[in-house]
Amino acid sequence: MAQEIILASGSDIRATLLRNAGLSFTVDPARIDESAIRAGLEAEEAPPRDIADTLAEIKASRVAAKHPEALVIGCDQILEHRGTCLAKPATPDEALAQLRALSGDRHTLLSAAVIVEEGRPVWRHVGQVHLTMRQLSDDYLQDYVARNWESIRHSVGAYKLEEEGVRLFTQIHGDYFTVLGLPLLDLLSYLVLRGTVPA
Ligand SMILES: Nc1nc2c(ncn2[C@@H]2O[C@H](COP(=O)(O)OP(=O)(O)OP(=O)(O)O)[C@@H](O)[C@H]2O)c(=O)[nH]1
């Protein structure tokens, strides 16, 4: 019997990416106080990649405790801009403030994934993507947020690359999947290497 794979994430796009890759898995989102853990790590001046990696491991470990036989994938994405980490916007005004700050500048997305098996991390990867946003007019940003709020509220950086968010950018260095929130190519390579996924 094939080993069960569990995605410990409530992210629709992460589940879609794994499903579209043909993986069989179940979803069991980790219930953790992400903002409290993140605030603690930021207070210790942990680097953004360590914050993403630690949160991904905590999510995977929390769910793995309920499913000791399964391969459990935890994820976390951090947006880093000029040394500060941005979280998902809580309000349209916060989304507008974030986009005003990112406009005309570069930022980095860090997408961490950790696999926990039998209570131990057995694989981890933090994908990085460097994005350059064009200089955007305030009129356009206000209109963009008003029209897209219900979608972009669930996304770090207040954009979805596969939707109108692509218009915000002039350059993207890194892979598409990592922008969406999952270092999918590295994850699949590991699952193929260990024989969990045929290739
Ligand atoms: N569809 C889409 N989602 C994006 C994009 N960029 C970032 N995201 C999502 O933004 C969210 C980042 O927040 P996280 O805390 O990592 O994940 P989450 O959605 O809270 O889900 P958990 O894994 O349960 O914590 C993830 O769901 C990413 O998939 C994008 O371009 N497109």
C-alpha cells in the first residue's frame, strides 16, 4: 500500500499544484498561531528564510503527530522587502500600503516546505524568487485593490501571479511555482528520488 501523503496547508493553490502534478494526498491544515510564532522569531532577529523554514516545520510536525505513518508536507511563504517581512494583508488599506511600498522596487519571496515522517523532518527546502515590480500609479493601485481584494487577501504581497498580479511585474528571477507558494520542482524531485512518486 502506497504511503499516505498529507498536505498540512489550507492554501488552495498548494493543493491545486500537487493535484495537477498527479499526486494523491489529503489536506489537513495545521492549526497554529502563525503570527505569534513569527513575531517571536522576528524579535530574535531570525532571518526571513529561517522564519519560513521554522514555520513550515512546525506546521508539518503538528499535523504529523496525528498521522505518524504518513509523509506530511508543511509550507510557509515569507515576503522580504528591504529587510522587513510582509504578511498577508488584513485589509484593503493594508494591501494598498504594501503595494505602494513594493512599487518600483525589488522584493524576494521565500517559499519553504518541510516533510516530516515518523515525527522527524526528513526533507526541507526554501525556494527563493526575486521579483521587480514596475512603478505603479496610485490610481491604478487603488483600482487594482478594489477589484481584486477578495482574491489577493489570501496572498502574501497582495498579488496572485496567475491573475492580474502579473501586470505588476517587469522581472521575475526564480520559478513560477515558488512564487505561488510551493517549491514544487524540488519537492517532486525528492518524492521521485525516494520512490514515493514514479518517474
Ligand atoms: N494563488 C496564489 N497564491 C499565492 C501567490 N503568492 C502567494 N500566494 C499564497 O499566499 C499564501 C502565503 O501564506 P502562508 O502562510 O504561506 O500560507 P497559508 O495560505 O496561510 O496556508 P498555510 O499553509 O495553512 O499556512 C499561500 O497560500 C500562498 O500560496 C500567487 O501568486 N498566487
